[in-house]
Amino acid sequence: MAEPYLKNRRRFTSSLDNRLVPLFDALAKSSRIPKSRLLDEAIEDLLSKHGVPVTSPLESEGD
């Protein structure tokens, strides 16, 4: 089966602490926000915390 085309996203693999998985699942379900969007937000927050500038999608469209 062919992988779906992802225009504005890139697939990657990682792992989570076992205690975080059910909490993350519950947050996605209760907030009705997709896990991919929650991960985007968390990673942007982490990058900002470490002083890494994050460009908005509109700023990076010229790539």
C-alpha cells in the first residue's frame, strides 16, 4: 500500500515515556485536537524555550 502524500508535513518516528502515552491520548480525545497538532505545539514551545526561532508556515512557503 502506498503512503499518502503529505504536502505540509513530514513523517518521523519516536517514542514516549509510558506514563505520558495515556495522558496524551486523553488530551487529544478530550480536546478533539489531532495528536499531530498537539505535537506541533509542544515542539514549537520546546524550540522557543531553547531560543530556536520558529517561522510561520507563510514565511517558509518560499522554500
